[in-house]
Amino acid sequence: MLELEKQLKAQPKAKKRKWLDGEGRWGLLLVSPYLVHFIVFVVGTSLASLYFSFSDYDILNPPKWTGLDNYEKLFQDPLFYRALWNTVYFTLLYVPAKTFLALLLAVALNQKLKGLKLFRMVHFLPVISSWTVIAYVADAIFNQRIGFANAVLAKFGIAPQSWLIDEGWVIPVLVVVAIWKSVGYMMIIFLAGLQGISSELYEAASIDGANAWQKFWRITVPMISGTTFLVVILNTIYSFQNFEQIFVMTGGSTEAGSTGGTNNASLVLMLLMFRQGFSFYKMGYASAIAWVLFLILLAITLIQFKLQKKWVHYD
């Protein structure tokens, strides 16, 4: 044993490989397009927006440093708090409902039945459709005058509803449409998690006399808790960054009125940022909104990572 150790020590040490040798240069060259994109369009624009958030900038004139003025105005603006509440309200409805429905669909489509591929495709089809198409379909359902939803209500003698105008209905309707549009994507993520569970666990539970509900609650839910955590994080981020749907359905709709719906009932943070930056050309103020939104999302994500230790199981 001592002789073997002496021989190993006597062997010449391998020279440390330089990271910028022949292969390193080729690797750097191959990733350079992404690096340039990341540095210019991610890091560069983020730093620029951070500078603009402390400046008075209207695109046409050079930015003028104003310190914390934009943030002071932001926290004194009633529209900011209205947009923040609408965003939180959308999130509180959207995240639990979409997570539960995606899991339910994934469990149903994880069974060994005929035609499952067709059903999976049908549920995933809205995901790859543009919001313009989805908005036309949603308008056919929720239009105040000729919508399918009001036609159904009329059959029961109920007065037609102003789904995208009424302040009490607009956010719930947007949530329903958003779930229909994107639930298929989260369903696929849950399907991947479900298919990673060993069948031996279910077989052992069956031998012990467990019913379907006990298998689901005691085996399925704990085993996919990591997947559920990922889905919750992604849904939360999407709900705070939702812009395209709300702009298409309530921003450009003659029925919904001006951007943000009637009395700003559908005004969210992303829409407020767009309005201030590209309608009023207050790019500094819009940048301040963007950074406040970033900090809110960062705080929520850190809290979720902190709490996940109590309910997420990776073993």
C-alpha cells in the first residue's frame, strides 16, 4: 500500500488546463451570440431602466437625474394602488384555480385509456394559439350583446351581463380566459411529474387496502410536491406579468372602453407601466413601476422558497 502511494506521488502532476485554450476559444465562440444578447439586451437594458427610474425621461429629450422623485410620485398615485390591487386580485384567483385544474387534468390524462393523445392535444391547443385568436373566441362568449354566455342566461330569464365592462365581473372573466389559454402547459408539467412516480408505490398501497383518494393524497400529492412548487412559482410570475391578454381584451376593445377597462377595473401593473411609458411618454416613471414590480416578484418568490421547506418533499 505504501509503495502504491509512493508511485502515485512520483507521477508528474497534470498541468492545469487553461480555460482559453483551443477548445475553450471554440466554446466561447459558440456561446458568444447568446452572451452578446444577454449583455446588451438583458443586462444593458436592465441597467438603463434602473437609471431611467431615477430620471425624468420622455424619449425625445435626454434623461435628467431627479433622484427618488419617480418613486415618491408612484407611492402617492392612487392608480398605482388600484393597479396593484387588481394584480393581486387576479393572482389570488388565478394561481390556485389554475394549479388545481392543471393537476386534475394531468391525473385524468395520466390514465391508460384510448384516445389520450387526442385529449392531450385538445387541452394543449390553446397554449399555442395567439391572444388575438383567444380574444375573438372570448368575445364570442362574453360579448354583452351577442355573446354565448348571455344567450344562456336569457334562457333562464336572467338579464344580460356586461362581462368585460362591469367592475365586478371583468377580473374573474379574465382569469377564466387566462386559465383556459394556458392550463395545458401546466398540465404537461404535472404529467411529467406524475409519470416519474413509481408504480410500485401504488401497488403496495393497494395491497394495504388504500382507496383511490388515499393513494392520491398520501402518494401522488407528496411525490409531486416539487412539481407543484414549480407550477405555483411560474403561475405567480405570469399573473404579475400578464399584459397581452388584458391589453387585447380590455385595452383595445370598444366595448371595454379605454385601456384598463371601465374605471380602471382591469388596470394591472404591467398595463399601468405600458400606459405611462408609451401613451404618456413618461419612461422614467414607467421604469420605476417596472422596478417596483420586480422587487414585489422577488419578495414573493423568496417567501415561496422559504415556505417550500415545510411542504415540498424531494425524496
